[in-house]
Amino acid sequence: MEDKDYFAHSTAVIDSNCSIGQGTKIWHFSHIMSDCSIGSNCNLGQNVVVSPKVVLGTNVKVQNNVSIYTGVICEDDVFLGPSMVFTNIINPRSAIVRKHVYTTTLVKKGASIGANATIICGNTIGAHSLVGAGTVVTKNVKPYALVVGNPSKQIGWVSEYGHRLNFDENGIGICKESKIKYQLKNNKVVKLA
């Protein structure tokens, strides 16, 4: 048995030629396919599939029953809720092989995707954004945006701690947990130093 810097449950299947970072945990019945890259300190729940060429950054949390298909890139500190869904082809057909046209989906640093959400391929989920449970994302999501519904609609802004931001007349909002200040200007949110 080889020494490794990560934990994999005995029921997990780890294919050859994949990279798994130190401190990562892979739980029951998960399948890590060849040529994917998983960063350090990630946690992959039960029944997770990571397809070839997928990239997961550091500290990515993947809840149960998530399939991460070729074309998906998740940056650091991303949260993928239970049973959320990625796609990787816009117009799939069983009788037509389209593996050469997988579309890239980028989930930026610190973004969270809620349970049972669906992310249509080719979109970017902005840094620190929050996609509500059951949402169907059909277009790019702005950094710090809060989106819900089918199709997704932005209904507000959130802090890096995931709390809804309320902005005063000067466009300043304060996270109720961290007390960090944010500014809304030109329909964009930035964290203030």
C-alpha cells in the first residue's frame, strides 16, 4: 500500500494519473478520474465524481452526490452544495459524440453554489457570489452577487462571509458577522481595506 498525503475511504475509486493535494478527504463511493487535479485540504463527500481534466483549487468543499464534469474549474475556497449539477455540453445528444466541444465553466474563489442548483456550462460564477438552492444559472454571475430562481436572477449582494449586504446612501454595506465594509458602485461590489 502506498503512502499518501490525503485520505480516501476504502470504497472510493482513485484512477491513475490524477493529482490530489495534502490533507484532502475523499469519502464513500466517490470516483476520482485520471488527469484531474484536486488541491490540498479539499473535502469530497459521498458519491462524488470528478471527471478527467477537472481542476479543484485548495479548500474546495464538495457535498454528497455532485458530479464535476470535464470543463469545470473551481478556484480556492469554493463550496458545492448537495446534489448540485454542472453541465458541459450545450446541446447533448446520445447518438452524437461531442467530447471535443466540452465547454468551460469557471467557479471563482470563494463562491458558493447551493443544493440542487444547476450550472449551465460556459458561465463564470463570480468570486464570493452565492447561488441559492435550486437555482438554474444560465448566465454569468457577478462577484458578490446573490442569485436565485429559474432562470437565475440577481436579488442582492453578499459579503465574503455569505451574509446579505444592505447599502446606505453612500453605497457602503457592512457584513453583520465580520464587520468588514463593502462599497457598491457602478453595479459592482468591492471590499474596502
